Amino acid sequence: MGKSLKRIKTILSDGEAGTMLTVKGWVRSRRTSKQVSFLVLNDGSTIKTLQVVVPAEIATASVVDDITTGASVSIKGELVESPGKGQRVELRATEVELLGSASGENYPLQKKGHSMEFMRGIAHLRARTNTFGAVFRVRSTLAQATHRFFGERGFNYVHTPIITASDCEGAGEMFEVKTSGKDHFFGREAMLTVSGQLNGEALAYGLGLIYTFGPTFRAENSHTTRHLSEFWMIEPEMAFYDIDDDVDLAEDYLKALVNSVFEHNPHDLEFFNKFIDKSLVSTLETIRDSRFERISYTDAIGILQASGKKFEFPPAWGDDLQTEHERFLTEEHFKRPVAITGYPKSIKAFYMYNNDDEKTVAAMDVLVPRIGEIVGGSQREHRIERLEERLLADGMDLEDYSWYLDLHRYGAVPHAGFGLGFERAVMLCTGMQNIRDVIPFPRAPGTAAF
Ligand code: 4AD
Ligand code: MG
């Protein structure tokens, strides 16, 4: 069926005048005069469109009446040099077939310039727009770049469970998993995972270098532009490495992500830079070209306090950094990505390595312009007594973490890892403002349609 079928991206880059071919896609717009109809076609392979010229001889009533915006068509024709500006070639149709009509005026994407809110209400149709087509292509590029990046460095891709019994972050913001009938299907309470990390550590203690790339779930009631209830996370874990190696890996990975978009999505990037965020390309160039700043949490608090800036939450040692603090550091103070290490123990999860000062842990967050925290990670506490101490101090039941403790009973080694919020990376690389617009079908408090 698809042998002579050509994708528009290939036609526009390599197509030669004189070639006969078939193209299939959706009509973005149509213009009809007495002699000729012009169709503007998109097939999702690129943000660019192919102009199709339908001569009056073959422009039957059905072409003129039914091939409206949103309709799907199959067109056979000859590629010719385009006299018009903005395109090298166009297709002169010899056969036009309507595949699916879009019944005229009811098609919701008739006009350009709908609001993002409106698009969220028609999430099943929004992949057909310029903006969302570009977002999902960039998302795909970033996913493939992730596998390439870790694969080339010898990391093993592992699959960790989605249904779990342990609360990795210890924050208790989890969704329960139940059947409609039998209670305790798994013989105990089960939840949707907030992170693959603990299982990832078990695999790193054997494979050395691993990464996960999967969905994670958080039941926090956050209605922000940076939080989802279901989001994707990439979590590398490295046995025999420490916190500094962890920061270096995060920097290399973020740069590889940005590079992949420059390489694979130049036209999408051009579109975002023009219509979504005019500083996008310069922000991404900064990430690509600058060495990330590395500072301690204590120094970060000092900078914030000395800044003279009025923050809604006054920065104080011992408190977590707020988004306003993170954005000040990366956007205004350093003007490039910043890795912060050495957070107070009391605000971080139980599994982080205790520094010698007894007050801080070897945690690290990477902050980037417009987003704030994009990566959160740490060197892990591999000393079992320290782990037990901390779990007990937090009022947790050692029994619940028995396998994780057991893991560190045999052949424990320093190890480190991090989690990158995949949607935040897509926001970073597209300039999109709301995290609900970079995942095809967002789940957030009050939102699970589609
Ligand atoms: O900082 P977090 O909570 O770290 C962890 O889950 C660790 N277990 C990771 C590890 O060390 N293996 O989450 C990691 C990243 C954040 O920096 C953020 O980018 C993203 O995940 N994230 C969210 N993204 C969207 N919606 C949410 N509700 C998110 N919560 C965290
Ligand atoms: Mg975090």
C-alpha cells in the first residue's frame, strides 16, 4: 500500500521536479478559483506543508466541496518547481482521492490562533496543529536522544515496576492500587510508583550503570504549570560513582538533549522561537555552550539573601528553595544552568548520603532558566547503619524497606543517580509555558479526560 507513498519532509528536502509520487495527509487549508484549487497539506512528518495544485479538469465537485480544512486525502501527481515563494517544489495533482471528510464547519480547528486552554479541551485533535505537532516531534527526539546518550555510555536500560509497595521519596503522596473487588490483591497495600530509583539501585548493584525511563505518579494536589500527576522520568544510577560524577553526568545529558533538538528539529525550533518564546534559541545555546555553575546550597542561600530582591518566601538556611529562588539563581544571577549540592538533611529523602558535617546530604538539583528544577538527584547512603538510623528518625517502619536495606548489607558501594523530569525537558526545549501542553494526554488534579 505505502510503497510509492512519500512523507512530506522527504519530498521538501530531496524531492526532484519531474518525479511522480503519492502523498497522503490532512488538509490545512484550501483555496479554489475557476481554473485551479490549491490545497495545503501536512502529514505530521514536519511542520512544513506541501502545496498541491489541483487543475480544474480533475477538480470534480467532490474535490471542491468535500476537501475542506481537516479532511484527509490521497494525492497522486508530479512534483514540479514551485513558482511561489517559500517552497522549492509543489505537487501537480493527477488524481485526488478523499479519504475522510471533516464535515465542514464543525471541525474545531478551522481557524488559527486558538488558546492553549481551548486546545487542552480537544486534546484528541490537537496533534494536528502546528504547535502540538512540533511539541510531540521534539518530545520524540528527546526520548530517542535519551536512549542514545545512555546507550553510548554503556548504561543498561532497565524496566522497574509501576506497581510498588515502597514510597521512594517518603513524601506519602501516592495513588493506591486496588481492584474493584478483592482487597489487597497483592497481599499488601500497593501503590503507583513515584520513582524507579530504589529498584534501579538494586540493578545498578550488579550491572554497574543503569537507567530507567518510565511513567511515575504523584498524588500531590499541585495546580502549577510545572506539576503533573502522571509524568515521565529518566533515572540513571551509577555504582562506584559519587556526587560530583552525578553533576557531570546531568550536565552532559542535558547538553545532549539540547543538541538533539538543534540537530533533528530545526524547523520546529524556528517555529517555537517565533511564536512561543522569542528567547528560546538563545536559552538553548547558553545551555549547550556554557559550563554549568556548581554551588552549594549554603552559598545559594547566601546569594539569595544578599541579592536585595523581595521574594515572596524570604530565603532561609534550612528551608527548601522555592521556584522564585531557583529562577533568580539561574536566570538573573548566573544566567546559565546551576547545579546546587549539599542540601539540609531535614528537607531531603532518607536515601541520600550524609555529609561529614552531619547537617547536609549529598543531594543535587540542576536548575535551568524558565523552569527552575529540572533534575533532582544525590549520592546514595550506602552505609546500612546510617540508612536504618534515618528511617527510624523519620518514623518509618524498617520492615517496609527490608529489601532495600538488605541490598546494602552485601557488597555496598558508593553510588549516585538522578531523576530528570521528562516533561520539564520538553518545556525547556520548546518554550511551552504549561506542562500540560507537552504531554499528549495530561493527568493532573481534576483532569483525566481523553
Ligand atoms: O526531585 P524528584 O522528586 O527526585 C526523585 O524522584 C528521585 N528519586 C530521583 C533520583 O534520584 N533517581 O524528581 C525528579 C524530577 C524533578 O527534578 C522534576 O524535574 C520532575 O522529576 N518532577 C516532576 N515533573 C512533573 N510533575 C511532577 N509532579 C514532578 N515531580 C518531580
Ligand atoms: Mg526534587
